[in-house]
Amino acid sequence: MGVERLEAPAAAVERQVKGLLFDCQMCGNCVLSSTGMSCPMNCPKQMRNGPCGGVRSDGHCEVKPEMRCVWVQAWEGSRRMTEGDRIAEIRPPVDHRRRGSSAWLRIVRERLG
């Protein structure tokens, strides 16, 4: 069975699990493990490498004041993780061609070579 045939079912399972647990947006460029399990794609400005500078003093977003800043959540989450220093890693821009694809499957493919 080719890896391509696994893409649709793997992406469907991943969408359900990560959507429920982390409000994942299925960008296909998953960085949850380096952002304290907070999906940066939930940022209204889609900031991938830290807050925009418009974080309110109460930790809420300047664009959506009712929402806590994704990066405040990421920082708090990273402090609870054993490799919490990964939040300082620079993340590359989103490759929009991967949107909706399974990051899990891509990681397995990369590790298997």
C-alpha cells in the first residue's frame, strides 16, 4: 500500500484528534511540539515566530480582545514541556501547498528516509 493512499485517512484522523485537543488548523506545517502545544495558525495575524507586539497587558489579542494571545499560551505551555526551550527556534514560513495534509505522515516519511 503506497504512502499516497494513506494521506486522506491519516489527515482525517489527525484533523479530528489535533482539532479537538489543540484547535489545530491543519496547515500541514505542524509546530505544536515547539510552541507549547498552541497552534500559531490561530493567531489572527498568523504570527509563526512570536507575538506581534500588540499583546494586551492582560495577555489577550489586540485583534480579538476576547481571545488570549496564542503566543502567551505557547509560552505558558512551553514552560510545562521537557523541551520547553524549543519555543525559541525560528520556524520557516508556512508552505501553503501542505494545507490539509497530514503532518504526522510527513514526519514519518522524513524519518524513514
